[in-house]
Amino acid sequence: MKRLLLTILVGLVALGAMAQGGKFTVQGWFLVENEGDSVTFQIIDCDYHLLYEETRAPSGDMLELSFDLKDAAKLVVDDGQEGYQRHHTIPAIPGDTVLFYIEGDPYYCLGGSQFYIDYDEAVQAIEPQAIELFEQDAHSDRYLEVLDNYDDALLAYVKEHPDQEASVALLGLFAEDATIMRGDALLTERVRNSVVANLFKDRLAAAKERSLMIPQY
């Protein structure tokens, strides 16, 4: 009987692992620079392989696209706009739906599944520091100060939301090595083992490996 229960349990665990895959749906209204311009959607996996690419010409109606994903990946939206969010990169999570919309400024807001509502809140929390970093000359005297401010803002959000999958997504997509390692210590075990964390694990492992190559004095 115990062996039968163990077999059933192993089967359920296997099904759970398989269930990570699913359909990722993108909906929204997208800006373009000129009438007739198009929007390109790319899905890129954690190894930087292009999984899907699709181009659509907005007509004023809501666009909707779906992609079959086996694991968490990245969605890159290129609408031809210049500036801070020209290439809008967000997590692509199997089984979830993201909604893009404009509200009061030229940048996209995100809705849809709860993950994307949380993720939008997380991005807005660090957006002032992210914009300042984007606009800063990397050779300027203030660059390191601005970078520190950005890292502090990102880690502050993670510290306040250690059990939120949006936190691990921020670290996986937008943190440098030192920040991703500091952020890892703040996360709960549940978040570290979530589907979203697949965007984070490889980058964390690479950051730790690179840290071992730095001479210690």
C-alpha cells in the first residue's frame, strides 16, 4: 500500500512539473510612431534563444496574441517609440495573461493576471530611479551614485515584498550581480521555487560564479 501511495505521489509531482507549461496571452492597445507602423513581439527564453516573433499593425482595436510556453521566458515589445521604454521587456509566464494599456503618460501600464498587477506596481516603484539611470551618462561623475540609488530602490521593494513573485522577476530581469545576490537572501523559499524564478536562477548562478573570479585581498 505504501509503495502504491508513493507511486501516486511521484506521479502527481511529475504532473505538477509538466503543468508549468501553458498558454501565455498578450492583450492590449499599443502605440506606434506613425500611422501604418507595426509592433513586434518577441518571446526569448532564459538562454537568449528566440522562441517566437510576430509583427502586428495596430488598428485601434485591442490586439490579442497567444504563445505556447514550457517555461517562464521574456516578452520584448518593440513599437518603434524612442526613449526609456522603447523595448519594453517583461516576464512571459505560461498560463498567465498580460494586458497593456496607457493611462495618463506615454508608458504602458500592465494588468491582467495578478502577477502582472503586482509586477506593474513593482516597476512603478523603481521607475524614477530607472529613468534617471537610463538618462545618465555612464562616464559621468554621478553615474555610480545614480546606479546605487537604483539598486537601493530595487532591493527596498524586494525587502518589502519577499513573498511576491514580482520581486524575483525584478531581480531576474533588471539587477546587476551584487544586487541579485543580495536580493536572493531576502526572498522566501516559495518564491525561489516558483515558475517565475526560472528567469532568476541562471542569472544568480552566473553572478555567484563571476564573484568567485574576483581577486580577494
